[in-house]
Amino acid sequence: MPRRTGTRALTGALALAMSAGLLGVPATAGAAPSGEVVTAPVTTHPGDGTPYSRQEPLPEPPVDDTDAALKPGLTAYHDVSRRLNAAMAGSDRVSAEVITQTGGGRDVVLVTLTAPETRGQARQQERLRDLITDDPARAARDRQLGQRYKLPVFVNANIHGNEFEGTDAALRLVEDYATSEDPQVVDLLERSRIHLVVTMNPDGRHGNTRRNSAGFDLNRDFVTATQPETIAVRDALIATQPALMLDLHGYVNGTLVEPTTPPHGENYEYDLFIEHAYPNGLGMEEAINGLGYDADDGVEPVQVPLRDWDEGWDDWPPIFTPQYAALHGAVAHTIEVPLRVNNSSYDLPVEELERRSRINTDIAHAAVTATLEYAVTHRDELLADHIEIFRRGEAGEPQTPVEEGLFDGVIGPEDVYTTTYPRAYVIPVGDQQRSAPATARLVEHLLANDVEVTRLTRSATLSGRSYPAGSYVVDMHQAKRGMANTLLGRGTDISDRVDAMYDISGWSHGLLWGADVLTVPEGDPLRIRGRVVDEVDLEGSLPRSRSGWTLPMTDPADVQAVSLLLEQGVPLELLEDGRVLVPRGYPWAAGNAVRRFGVELDAAPRRASGEPLDPSARTVGVAGSAEERWAFGEMGLTAHEVSTESLNDGMDLTELDALYVSSGLAWDDLDEEARAELRDFVAEGGGLVGRGVAGTSLANSLGVIEATPVRGRGDANGVVRVDNDQESPVASGATPHTFVYSPVWFSDLGDDVRVDQRLGADPVVSGHWRPTPSGEGGPEAGAGQPLAISHDGEDSRAVLLGSEPLFRAHPKGQFALVARAVLWTGAGR
């Protein structure tokens, strides 16, 4: 399998789409920090074959006394580069490199600790790393690999900005190991590379926030990868391919040391993972408890969830850094240090904050050094099992269930999770594919996650179905099959296996990202001719037409094209079925949209006409989460933040075409002038798209639609089947699946309220959705119920949604449903 590291060369159209935000690259940057900051260019990349040491000095930003890390006595952002530059100046074991810049303009730095290398040694390391995934069976037979290969270990710190101490523990390790003469340290650095992201979220660290400057929780972003910080760390994990990985967090007392409770991710080789994760967890526990901190210090003994808890701290979803890293062969852990110094505790006296942060730093440092000791002691077994993960994938072997009763009964039947891999996934093209731009986005995402993709050079018949040349095939006999299945598989309904989950339980790029993906069952032959690809072309279409063209409005790329055309002054019209008409006199504009976004235009029916779209249709007021506002930006729309506070402060809504309300706007909390502004907005034709209970409540208060929201269980979430009204301007182009979290459906519909989308008769595809203990709110209650409804009123239009189509900016194929709703409700304003 060809190794892909760093930024690959992209074809022109795809690069344009990425720069516009279509593939998860931010369309706009966040505010820059105060003071002038000079950022370093990203000139090298871990795993690119350049030998260590790499010691280009880091830029040193000006001192900033407002940095939130200073109060608890920790290292401010402006001192991170100073300390690392000093370490590099005093040691050839330390290399510090900028791997990205944040939205706030700060550097994310990767430090590598290792003994200096010759160019030949670096090339050997690169070759052996590639051998492990390209030909793992051969790697397993290579008796000298274990001696020549530097075992990679990865430490990620400060992904949540106000969980501070991991950064200081990492810096302490760097400074200690830079000059240590301890024979064990010297030997470790000769035989290992230790990679440390010193602070993954420097914007949040500086500003005392959990999230980054764009408002994202980075530890929920890994299988979506919208943020520059996440993309950079994802790429570093893939390039370094660690055998061991730690993610340093806070605050759980006693210190929480993974492995986790069930359910366990079904795409891991869990028997190989837990063979090391549990003993390493016990080693970290011993090291942390051995520091001597006790109840007198406010520190409780270490907790290992797998051993000490029944459920509620699981490793099921791949959104977290360690769980994502495990899909690339790492034995990975989250560590939660014990003593809180953020949120309300940040107001404690400085002396107490400093005391707590010192203890937390000691504990984080002990976890790291214990893990490095495990890497030394169990190096041969770690490396052998690391290779075995990929060998099983390449060979297409079934998973091996973890042994019940392991570790003196710690492992029970509740810990056994496996899946059955298909023989292949196929992403067709041409008439068999609903969306060419969605196909390009999905394939590019697979490549970015180190999944091998083959493009057919000849047509092929697979499992009784013919696919044209140009279709993409993901052969599941590959090293990263767990990653491939995570992205393309339907997932599993685990509702009956556990009661409590820590976070989401269902996801599927194959069902939610807008491209048609088909499955070739295991056991079917895979006879194909093709080439392994490392880049993607956008392949739109523009047929000859004398009647104009229509955009299908089934993908974010279509919405971006509409936004661009409106910006260029093209007089677009919205058709009754939700498609957008491009007039015949604008072939140049239609062609530009095809070239830039890869959209597929159809010849318009003769004499087709619809409602004119005003250029302001690009401008939407959004009362919702930061991720929802980001999703509007990904579609090329301008999102103005709206809230109860902004309306009470006199915000003018006249320049908006429509409002999207998901949270943060409550009628009961508005003053009379703000209520009048909203009434005037809808009376003058402004559209309203409401999501969930908050959006429904506002719509009912304004009288634009009549419906009662019915709540499902609050923690229910996952991929669900839906039935779409094919004549609806809102839902006729929607996918047959969507995502729900705390699902809401609608009852007591008013006159002339149209049902655009219903939950399927058997709604749950993958995820976790149970009734409440009283038996209410389960999937049986929601089956067949209205999930999206609309009303075409005399003065205004409204749409209500009970799903989460913009959830964490993740389910890309659902974005167009929201865009259609916004365009339809605002048409003719």
C-alpha cells in the first residue's frame, strides 16, 4: 500500500474546493491573538524521511500577561517555544516542528525525542515503517526489524485548552531527556522515537476554554477532521504510526487511566489491544499512586474504568484521539489528572491553583514515563502485535475475540465486541451515483485517513452488479481495514447491550456523507482491474442545453455553487421540487461552477420557472452551535450569529433572508422590542428553519407553524432510516438516512402542515436508542413519525427539523437538507 504522508498534491478543482471549505478546511479563520505573532512555515513532516535532529528555531511570540495558564503557575503559550528552543540549543536529541497554525494564528508544535540519526538511518526507519503496513506478513518474518526499527510512541497534550497540565508534563519530559545520562533513557532514545504534541489547542489554553477558537471540541473531531489542529495531529499519527499513545486530559479524581468500560470499538483488534492496554494501565496506576499523593492532598487512588466501572466510559466511537489512534495500530489511553483547576475552580486562590497544578503535572509526567518504561520492557511483544493488527487486515482474517476471564476475570462476556468485514466497498460513479462531489469528498477523506482505494480501469461485475470504469473500490483485505470499515460501514445498533454511553454511538460516512456506497459480501470474488489512487479529480458535468440547467441541491457542493452564482449576479430560480434553475444565458457561470465544485448540472425542462432567489439568500441568521455556524460556512453561506442577547441588544434582521434556530434563542427571554423585530421579520416574508425543541418553540410563539415536539430519550443518538416526500422542495433530494441526537418528532400538526420526512418503520441503523425507564421515547414510539415538516403561510414559510443534520459539522450529506429549507423559506423575500 503506498504510503501517504503530509499534504498530497491535489488536482486543481479539488484544491479549490478544499480552499473554499467544502472538504472540511475552514472557510474563515478565527480572530488572531493580541500582539504580533510570527508563525513558522511547515517545512517538514514527521515520517517524511528527513533525519533527526531537525532544529530550526521556533518563532517566539511576544510575552502576553493575559495568558490563562499563568494563574495556576503553568507555562504560557509564549514560553512554550522559548523552552523548546533552549532545549534544542542544549541537545541534539530534541527536534521541534510546527505542524499547523490554529485559527487564532498560534503554532501547534510536534516535538520528537530520539538519538541523532544519519540520513541512511532515517531512510531505514521510513522503509521499515512502510513495510509494516505495506507487507505486514513479510515484516512479521523479518527477524532484524525489531532491532533496527525505532519504536514510535506518541503523546498528545492539551487537546482541551483549559485542561492545562499535560503541556507542562510534556515539557518536563523533553527537558529531562534532552540531557539525561541515565543509561535507560539513552537506550530508549537509541531504540525509539518519542513524539509529543506539546499543546494541541494553544488558542483554548491561552483563552481558558475547552474548545478551540472556532468553538469546536477537538476531541470529537477526529473522524470528521474539520479543524486545522485535528487535521495536523491526524496526519502526524498516520505518519509516525505509534505503537503506544497517550492523550493527557483532566479532571477526574482519582486519576482516570484507560482502558475503558465496554462497549469496545468493534473495528479494533481488541484482543491484541487489551493485551498491552491493561498491563500498561496498571503500570501507570502503580507509578501514579507511588508518587505518594493521598487524601490529605485531595488525591484519590487511580481508577481504571475497565476494572472499576461497569459502563459509561467506553471506547466505542472513533471521535477521540486515542480511539482514532487505535485504528492505526496504537495501544492508546486517555489519562485524566485529578485536581480541577478550570471552570469554577479557576477562581480559587493562586496558591491553591499552583498546588493543584504541580500535583497534576507530576501525575501526568508519571503516566508518560511509566508508558515509556512499558515500551522498553515489552518492546518485542508490542511491535509483534502492532504488526499482527495489519497482517490480519491484509490477509482478510476474521477478528479474534478477546478471551473471557483474562486478567483474573477482569474481561467478561460484556467486553467481547467484533464485527464481520465485507469483502469490499464500492463507490460507483456515473448514473449509479447520486452525487459526484460527494463521491470526491468521501474518497479524498478515505485517502487522508490512510485507507487504500483502487479506481477501476475497466468495468467490473461484483456480487452480481455491474460497475463502470472509474468507480472506486475499497478492498477490505488491507492493513487499515478497521479504519476503512469505521468510515464506510453502517455501524451497529448496540441499544440492547449497554444502558449508558459516554458520547455518540452511531456514525457512518457511507450513509451520511451523501455518496452511494455499496457492499461486496465477504466470500464473493473480487476480480477487478484498476490502479491505487492517491488523489481525486472532481468530475462534474454540464450538458448542452437551450433551456438552462438545474442544480440538484443534494450536496454541500451544490449549495456552494448556488452561493457563488448568486454572488456573481446570476438570476437563479428555485423550482417547486427544490432544485435551482440556472438560466440559459449563463453558460459561463454554470461552467465555472462545474469546474470549481465538481457539481453535476442537468438540462432544465423546457419553460421551467420558479421563484427568484434574492442575492441575500446567501445570508442566514443562525442561533445555534459553533459547529452549526461552521457548517453554513462550509456550504458557502454567510452565517450571522443570532441569540437572545443580540436581539435584546437591538440586532437588525432586515438584511437576513432566513433564520435557522437550534439553540440560544428563547422567546420567553426576549424583551418586547426584540419580539417585535422577530414578528416584523416573518411578517415581511423572512423564513424560519427551526431544529429541535428550541426551534419549534420559537416557531410556535411566532405563529408560523403549528406542531407539538415529542422528545425521544435524551441520550439517544445514531444513524436512522427516513422516508422522504419526493415532491417536497425540502426533502426530495435528501438521503434515506440521517443522524439524530436527542431525537424530536412532531405531532398535533396544524392545517396545511406538510410532512417532508418521516422516521422509518424500523428507524435505528446504528447507535444507541432505548426507551426511558418509564418506557417512553424509544425508537418504537418514533417509528413512522414526522421528522421534518413545513408550512407555506400567507406571509412566511417555516420548516421544522427533529434530526441533527449539522451535528458537529459532521454528516456532510445532510447539509443540503438544511440549505434547501433555508432557500425555500426565504424565497421571494
